[in-house]
Amino acid sequence: MAKSIMLVDDSATMRKIIMRTIRAAGLSLGDIQEAGDGGEALEKIGQTPVDIVLCDVNMPGMGGTEFVEKLRSDSSYDSTKVIMVSTESADDFISSVLALGANGYIKKPFTPESIQQTLEPFMS
Amino acid sequence: MVADVCFHDTLIDSASEVFETMMFMALEKISPEEAEMAEDTLLSSITFTGALEGCLAICCASQDAKLIAANMLGMEPEDDISMEDICDAMGEVSNMVLGSIKKRIADAVGEISVSIPCTVSGKMLDTSLGEKSNMTEEFVNLDGSLVKFQLFYKDN
């Protein structure tokens, strides 16, 4: 069964680009939800849980790191995979977000190949 | 050391990485003498602070911004794209170019924090960071579109 996904980014354009790139990578998806920041994402996930969250880091309102912290503080979302998508590329930062509970990291700008490489392990 | 960084190369390399990867558009650097900016422009800017503080500004004609947005979204330039989507796309461009700059100067400059991008449209738009700032400026031809990149910065 195709995985459900949530795209969390304050830029509607970036959400569209990520979706287009996922499709270009040949990955099939189930239900798709969108949110403009971490707070909206938590609210929507509370109503309709998803399998995979692709989340920006730097957003007005609740940012990506706070979102991961809050999601991981609730064990009912242990099976939800969180992939961060950000221009931030410092190794220390990436390690810290993964330590908070993110399952993967995609650097912007990205290619269909980099999206596929990161997402594919979570799609089966 | 900030003095060790060639901001001209950094700016061009960073912009090339973003436009080639996300939009499949190649940059051709052109001289300021050849560059004549349109009157109706769209200006996207994003600020940074930390070891170095400043602002990246990307400016182009409104119709060229639509072309860039169309490429980002996988649409045709003649397709109906809202001004909101065009501004949003240009904001993302400035966000990604600054992210690439940040990565390239991290060893020499140290950590910087980046703001949320802001995009405005208007006539003869310009950016400034005050008298004591430095400015690196590059003009590029982007598949027939003229785009101006300016990086304003000062040591903190």
C-alpha cells in the first residue's frame, strides 16, 4: 500500500516542487497532506496520521526542529518517519536534528535522485 | 577570515548550483556595462546574522521572474502563474542561494543564521545595508533573462 505523506513548508511553491520531484523520482504515494509550519502539521497529524513527513527547518511559526521534538515526545507517532528538507547543510546541525528523532535529511537544492535515495528506504 | 573569501566566485557558484539543479537553467556572467535592468522589477531578499551579517538580494524583471517560477514549478512561461506563486518562488531561490553561500563560506566565516525571505515588486527597486557595508554584485544572463545578484555584508 502506498505511503501517506505530509509536506511541511511555509512556501507553497516549495511544497509543489517537492511533490513534482517525488513523482519525477518514480516514487508512488498515497494520501498527501500539506502544512505551512510545524504547529499546523501537528494539528493535522493529530486528526489524520501520516506515514512520512517531509519538513522544512526554517519556517515562521513553529520551525522544523521544534516540530520533530514535539512529535517524538508523543509515542503514538513512533512509526511516523520524518525527513527534514533544508538549505542548512552543516554536519553538526544535521546530526543534531537526526539525534532529535528525524529519520533522514535532504539538502536543498535537491535532485530527483537525492529525494529517491533518502525516501526509498521508507516507502516499502 | 572574511578577507579570504572571494564573494564574487561564491555568489556565482552558489547561484549556478541552485539554478542548474532546481531549474535546469545555465547562468552566463555578464559585465555591469552590458546589464540594463528593466523598470518593473521583482526583488527578493533574505538577511543573515552571526559572524557576518548582511543581505542577499536577487532582482530581475517581473516577466523574467515568471519564467524562473515556471521553470521551478515545471510549467510553461505562458501558463497562468499567480504573482503570489512568483514571489514565493523567488523567495525560495534567494533562500537556496544563500544556503549555498552559507555552506561555501562556513569554514572561513563561521556560522550564520538566516531569516525568512521577502519578495516585493515595484519600479527601480534597490537594496542597501548602510554606509559601512561591503557589496558584491554580479549580473547574469539566465536563458535570455537578466538577473542581478547583490550580497551586502559587514563583519560583526
